[in-house]
Amino acid sequence: MIKHVAALAVILAALSATSAYADRLADVKARGFLQCGVTEGVPGFSELSANNDWVGIEVDFCRAIASAVFNDPKAVRFTTTTSADRWQALSSGQIDVLARTSTWTMQRDTQLGVTFVGTLFYDGQAFMVKKDSGATTVHDLDKQTICIEDGTTTELNLADYFAINKLSYTPLSFPGHDETVKAFQDGKCMAYTSDSSGLAADRSKFTDPADYIILPEVISKEPLAVVVAKGDDGWFKVVRWVYYALLDADELGVTQKNIDEMVGSDNPEIKRLLGVSDDDFGTPVGLTKDWAYRVIKGVGNYGEMFDRNVGPNTPLGLQPGLNAIWKDGGIQYAPPIR
């Protein structure tokens, strides 16, 4: 009953906010900065660095939008959101965009008064256990206690997978991420389940990461997407094309380092991307002609964002996999700018 009431509250807030935030781009410009919702502190995705600067792939995406709008990747402020309050923060207008790891599902897309922009990170649900637990596959978790964070897609995925495979388990749920991880570390459950990237991020913060393993099975599709409030098609298109520009630049080999050289390219696709052709794709969406140049100059392309935050040479050590550009074997793909 409580969950139904909470969902109703989000829907009502979305309906009331639609008219109040019908020109989000104008509001953001007038305010002078973007307000962006991110995770509470997940390595590689969003966290405060030792220098007290926000870093992570979610953070970089927020900075990409700020670059497009203000030509300043630092013209953004961050609001940490939980699995429980993220939708309310977005639909009420507290934040302009939600870059927090949020799985794109039909229920969320059609019932929460929000619009999904694009998948920032293709992921899947997995399980982490202590190495000395003896578990090597998910089937070893039969009849065991598993730690779960409330309000996430992991709850239903877990129930479905165990039912299909005729396994049983005891769920141990917590309202917040940090509480869930602590319970797992304290031995209150045999396994902790979440998105595989999140498990890798959590493990990187443990005192002895090598004492924990992530089981090989991935039991779900988790397209972790950027989200905006429903009702402002103009703002949706701004955020969506910032996302596409990051992918297009990656595909075309335009980087933060070589972009000024690429401005002189004879490639018509690069010229259109960087705003140096006769075509103007920025003005129709309320941006400058060189909006995509600003984005890449500010944060780099999608591949650069991935590599510096979660890639093979980071503590998370993730391979691009599905997150590679389509021509490199992944499924990241953007429509052409033309």
C-alpha cells in the first residue's frame, strides 16, 4: 500500500510540474547553471574526489550538458539522489536532469511522468560474495540470504531468476545503498546483488577487494539511462542530442585533445558535428551553432568519459563491451547529425 501511495505522489507531482517547467532550457539559462541528479557516491559514476570535485561518468554527462548550454563544464550543481527519492526530485523540478544510474523499464517510462533520453551505460545484474564463501555460481546461493536495496529493479529480477531456476532465497532489504553494502560486509547475507558495474565500484572501496568475487552469471538487462521530466519536448531534445553528440564524436574519432585540429577536417560529418559547415543545428534547439564543439571540448567524447571513469585502467577495470561504439563491437549508436 505504501509503495502505491508513493507512486501516486510521484505521478501527481509530475502532472503539476509539467506546466510549471514547460521551458526548462530557458529556466536553466536564466538560473546560470544546471542542476543535475546523481548517485550518492559510487566510484566511477559519481563521487567527490580528494580535491572535493565531483567526478564520474554521470558527472561528466552533466558537465556535457552544461558545456552545450553555457560553454562551461563547471556550470552545474549536483544533487545526490537515492533509489527512493530520485523520481520525485526529477518530476517536482528539484533537478533538471537525472543522470543517476536508473534502469529504463516500461513501467517507469509510462507511469512516472518521466522521459528516458538514452542509455549512458549498458549493464546487467550480478552477485558478489566473499571469496571464502565457497560460492562460484548463482546456484550456490540456493536457500541463502541475499542483500538487496529497496526501490530498485534488482528485487523483481532476483525473484524472477530464482523462481525460473527453482531456487529459493531469503531477501534482506535496506532503504539505502550504503546500508545494503555494510550489511553484506558485516556477514548478514551470503551475497549482495546489484548492477555488475555497481558491484565493481563497491568492491573497489573495500579494504581488501581481492577477498570478494563477482559471480559470472548476469541475470538481467539493465540499460542505465539519463532521464528528464515529461512535458518539455525542447529540453528533452537538448539532452538527447548532447548524448548523441558524445557518441558521434567517439565514432568519428573527435577527442578533447584533437578537436581544434578536427575543426579543419574535410569530413562533412565532422564539419556538421562541430558547427563549421553551412548548416546550423544548434539554433533550432535553443543552442549555439558550435554546441557540440563545446561539449567535446568540455568533457571529451563518450569513449573518453568511459575510459577515464570506469575503463580498464581505473580501479573498476571494466571493458567497454556493449558500451563500445557499434563499429567496435558494442551497441552504442547515434543517429547522424544532418
